[in-house]
Amino acid sequence: MEIELIEIRDFLSAHHPFDQLPEQALDQMPEKLQIRYFRRDATIPDSGSIDDYLYLVRSGAVEIHGTQDELLARLGEGDLFGYRASHMEGHEEFQGTAMEDSLVYLLPAADVDNFCREHPQFSYFFEPAGGDRLRDAISSTGEDGSSQLGLMTTQIGDMISRAPISMPPTASIRETASVMSDERVSSILITENGVLKGIVTDRDLRRRVVAKGLDTDLPISHIMTEEPQTLEASDYAFDAMLHMARANIHHLPILRQGEVAGMLTATDFAQRHTTSAVYLVSSVYKQNEVQGLAGISAKLPQLLLNLSAADATANSIGHVITAVVDSITVRLLQLAEARLGPPPVPYAWVAAGSQARSEQTAKSDQDNCLLLDDSYDPKTHGDYFKNLAQFVCDGLNACGYVYCPGEMMAVTDKWCQPLAAWKRYFNHWVNQPEPKALMLTCVFFDLRCIHGEKNLFRELRQYLLDKTRGNQIFLAYMAGNALSFKPPLGFFRNFVLISGGEHDHTFDLKHTGIVPIVDLARVYALAAGSHAINTQDRLKEVASGGEVSHGGAHDLRDALEFVGSLRIRHQARQIKAGEAPNNYMSPDDLSHFERSHLKDAFSVVRTMQNVLSQRYLR
């Protein structure tokens, strides 16, 4: 197969529904495609009906308009339109307009029909019942689900199968293109003395060289993308997929302890099947209205149901669900900035509570804050950040993440402050602790930067940990708070149940099962000055640092996973029954096995609470 056809095939294999085709069918596809270049403002199609072909946007941007010239969609790289890609009435009369110079692949309708007849998994995409790609991905609980879970535990380094292909910055454009062709790669690393300087892709060659008639004897540094985004080989493959979806990139350099280890591409994931969460994240960044984001958020209960059916761990499910929530938050911030203009001073949008810990499951209220640069002037900049926070908090509420009853949100003036003010807050909480104040504000001891200036957040986080590490008085107060929620276990290992009211004869798995473990881990982490935020990560880290015994930390991690999985299965059953998920479980719903092990988990928590009490409150 010619190099150009191989490149087209690789592009197809990275996009749905072509990724569902077997290798042999994928090999046949490029030769059947027509390649068209549409100038900006050109009409698509320029003749015939839009249904005569299946259109795939290779580069550029296209808008689709309905019969009344109303805007229906804005499409970019990898998006489809034309042949039965829409099931709206009258879709054959729709028209496209190139919003910029665009390269588009056209597959004749007859060829689409042939592929559909021969490959049911490809045909399913075009059926009315399964045409929505997100619905298709979410409804799958089989191989795609297990693939997703595998990526949660697969390190990126294990996916890199060849040594990095690189060129020095002084190499000519022609020499670099020749190496890319010989090595059959669609991107190349630009390195100097082993240090990554940039990256060049086939797209760069088309746009920055061929399209502009650039002299190919110029050094490759002239067209490379400098300081590209990177990840470490020790990071997880699932995080890489989400990172690439968020940034809309298809090539990601991978480092191993600072040295170039290789290149990860979208094609590397195609053979492992695109996962539902990544579909959701990718779709999030295509939305231009809050209503569209709310529609995606409405898919999360089904995603939780699917992950539960695939026997995902509670910790993995928390990371997956939170990743989608993070992307919705970031997209709301991007839309806010598009409306309000660029921020007048640097800021960081910071999540608190379960979102910060990557432990979200069913929807909950929102906890967030704004950290502003110290150059912030309330009179000059106040309206901007008030409007930004209002837009994002309103958007999250519309997506099901309701306003925090305690107003722990960025839209509250108290929690939208410059760095110096946040340092004063933490200085007061740590050096002059009050039980009630700490109980109300402990959510802010679990923080994670979602968007913006990460250096602002790092400075605040380090300031906090320097204050809490080994601070016995503060830690005693935090320990007191951590003991306020007790596991529902009586003297004779019987369950202590809620009596009367809406939740009669149940116990609260969240507040009496999970929260006590989260609180214990938080105290350990603050005592040790640990940067970990996720509860499982905190327990791993503090055990190695000696803040808690290895055995105690391991028992708490097991207890957290068991209670968390039980809670998720309970919520999955409620979702499947069409009920709103909650945290209240009746012991009557437990098997003998589950009852026995839940009592063991509660016993572990009670034991570790006693140990904490003896250490800080004796």
C-alpha cells in the first residue's frame, strides 16, 4: 500500500465507526475514497444531494445548515456528515459550508451500503436506533467496557512498541519528510542531545510547507511545534486518551524520567477500542451551549451502570466519572472566556471535595473555588470573575451538579479570592483551629486544579502542606472531626440502622462507610505533608512514609474498595430500576457474603478510628 494510502487508513482506524472494521476492510477503504479540497465559503456538496456520499472531515471546519438555513452543527476533524449520518427528517436537503479551507474524504453511498452489508458492526452506526455514537458506546457493556478498564491499569510505556523516531532541529524539512516516509510514521520528534525540542506531523508538512510553498531546505525547526505537550511513560493509558481528547491532538510525545521514550498516537488506541468515557470527553469539547453539555452529563448514570456491570473497581469508576465531570467544567470555563474575553489576571479554577479526589459516582452538589493572581483588583477585575463564576456554576447546576447548600462555590465572594487571601484563610484554619469552622471548611483541604494557572495552585498547596505537616494541635482538631462519623456497627457486630423517616431501616453507606475512611486518610496526608488527593493514593503514600502502619493502610484501602463497590452496585440497581440513586441501603438487600464482609470493613474503620483517637486525642 502506498504511503499516502497508509496515512489515510491510519486516520480512518482512529475514528468511529471505521475503527469497528476488520483489518482487511480497512485496507480496502482508502482506495474507494474521493479526496476533495473545499475552499472557504464553498458549498458542500457542489452538486447532487448530500446523501450521495458519506463525508469525513480530514482537516478544516464545516457547518451544516437545514432547509430553513438554520445552523444544525459545526464539524471538525474526524466528524461525519452526509449519507445517513443524520436521522432528522429531510436530511437529504441539508447543505454544508466550508468555514475554512477544508480537506474532506468522500465515500460513495453504494460503497457505504456494501460495507454495511458485510460488516454489521459498521452498519449499526447508521441505524436509527444506534446512530448516536455516544449512546452506542455507553450502551456497550462487553469488550469495550473491559478494554476501558484495562487502560486504567496499563502504563503508557507498555504501549510503546518501537524506539523513538527523531531528527535534530538542524535537519532540513526535506530530510525530515524523507525519514518520516521511510519509517512510515505520521509524526516525528525533534530532539537535541536527547532533549525534546519539538514535534512535526504530516499535518504540519501539509499546512506549513506544501500549502505555503516553503523552501524544503530550511531547517525543520522552522516549522516544528515547540514545547509540545508530553506525558510520562509511567502515566496510565486511560489518562493519555483523555488528555489527547481534551487537547484535540493525535500525537503525544512520551518521556521516561525526562528523556524521550517514544510517540503515542490515536492509532495506538484504535486496536483497543475507543471507550465510552473518551467518547463523552471528546464530545464535550464540541459543545457550544450548556444544553449540549447537560445532554452529555445525562449519560453519566448509564456509564456508571455499564462500568459496574463490567466489574470495574470503585476507584476506577471514580476516576472515569470524574474525568468526564472535569471536562464539562473545563468546557464551561472555555465558553465563559469566549463570551467574556480573556481573563484580566491569571486564575486557577479549583475543584474541592469528591471531584478533587476523583471519587465521584452519582451526581452530587458542586464544590469549587477561584484562586486569583495577587495582581487582582476587585474594582477593576471583580465583575469579570463574578460573571465567569456565575456562568460556570449555573452551567454545572444545569448539568445536574446542583448548587452547594453551604455555598462552597466560586460564585460566592468569599471563595473567589487572590492567592494572598487564600493563604490567610489556611493560616487561620491551621493556626487557630475551631471545630465548627473546620467541619464546614474541611472540603477545602481536598483541592485539585482543574483549569488555569497551575503554578498558582501549586504555591497555595505547598503553603498549606508546610503549615499542616507535623502540626499536632491542628491535627488533633482534624482528628476530632474525622471521628464525628462512626461506622454503623453495634457492640455485637450488628448493624445500627436509621429508625423512622424516609430512610427507615437503612444505613448511609456514604456518611457512615466511606466518609470516615476519607477523613482518616485526609488527616494522615496533612500530617505527612503528602500531595496526594485521591483517598487510595493517600493511603498508599502515607503507609510508605510511616504515618500509619502498612497493615492498617492496606486494611483501610480494602475496606474503602469493598464499601465503595457495594455502594456503586446499589446505585446501579437503582438506575436500572429507573430510580434516583442514593446512598441508603437496607441490610435486607445484602447477601450473606456481603453482610459478613461489610461488617469486617466497618470493624476495620472503627479500629483505625480508635488508633487515631489514641494518637491525637489522648
